[in-house]
Amino acid sequence: MAYGDFVIQHDLNFTINKGDIFIIMGGSGCGKSTLLRHLVGLQAPVRGRVLYAGESLWDAQPERRDVILRKTGVTYQTGGLWTSMTLAENVALPLEQYTDLKPAEIADLASLNLALVGLAGFEEYFPAELSGGMQKRAGLARAMALSPEVVLFDEPSAGLDPISSRLLDDLILELRASLGATIVMVSHELASIFAVGDNSVFLDSETKTQIALGPPKRLLAECPDPRVQGFLRRGEPPGAHKATQGVSRAELGGDAPGGAA
């Protein structure tokens, strides 16, 4: 990934398994959001490929690329809602663009998706009338409008208080369980990373490549790289690292060795 001659990240190589909640993590400025842009078709890699079920996104013709990406939904840090449109109109927009459904059917689906994220009765509200957490949930409702197989989040917990952040994490877990969607999250929020992450990749801004790959709790317990440990143990009191060195993998909630990355 690069802007002209300036390389953001290189030699990235990882697999996101179907049904996983996959975390893209690393320090500020390492390229997490840029990587997300490559995955959702907004920016092409200088080298390499992005594969969806074995099909190369950026080698496909534009029409075929649109078909592939129609199986994905994206939410942004701010929710990405059109401020001049009501929540129902925001959620209805992709249905109007990409389906042949009748207006009444679209309205019903918009209401259903808002209800799924706890916003039943807010159809006629405008984004500015909602809290930050509610705006993020509305953005998720719109991302789910076309029943995507993959939902990608850019810093879903950014700017939220701890309670709202935990509620959003619970909602993500519920949606994964009910819809079977694969979730990809850019995040630096440790509580969210450990609460929902099945697998992860760690991007490093100094070496400009990935330096760790695996379940976040396993990386916490086993990864020897001080950069990864420093990130995952932020805010721990002195001596806490030593106190957890003897804790078993099962107690940390990790998987046994040999799992798929």
C-alpha cells in the first residue's frame, strides 16, 4: 500500500476466515484505515491482490468488482450518514440503488434493519438528532441493508463512552451469531479487541509490515515482540505483565496451538 513513492505497508499476507471477527490493529498512523480502503474497493494496492473467496477484487472488471463488493457492508467512524436524510431514508438508499423492490417493501426492510440495531421508532429522525452511539448503530443498519456476507468497521468504538462501546460490541456479536456474517474491524480499543476478536493482524508503523498474526488473547499470552506487548498491555499497572505470565491459555480465553490464522 503506497501513496506515490511513499510506502504505507508492504508484504501483508493474511486470511480472514468465514464467520470470524477479524481485527486490524496497530498504533496510530500505521495504515489500518488505509488497509480497510483497499479491502472495500476504494483504493487499489500498488502490488498484490485482495481475494474474495479466491477471486481477485482488483483484477476483476469494474462491473464484476461491483458485484463482489455488493456482498459487503461498510461502516465508518462517524457513521457516514447523509445528514439531510432521515434514518429510514439512509437505510433505504442501497435498497433503492441495487434492488427492484417496491417502495413499501423497501420501507419495511429499512424499519426491520433499524429494529435489529435497537432503533425501532427512530425512522423519521435525522442523524443530528441522535447520540454518537445511535448514529453508529444507524450506520450499521445501513451497512446491513443488502444482507452482506462481510461487514467492515472502521473504528466502531471511536468517540464512544465505555458503556456505549460495550453495547456496540454486544450488538456486533449478536449480528454475527444471527446473520452469520464475517466481521472485519479496524480498532485500537483494547476492550473491544479482546471482547469480540477471533483473529487479528498487527501492523507496525516502523517496519511498515505486519509483525503479528493470530487471536488477540493468544498474542497477549505468547507474542514475544515488545511492540505488540506494549500495545496490548497499555494501561496495565507495573508488574501486571509478570502476574499474567503463568496464566494458562484457557484462562485467557485463547485457543489451542495450531488453529487457522
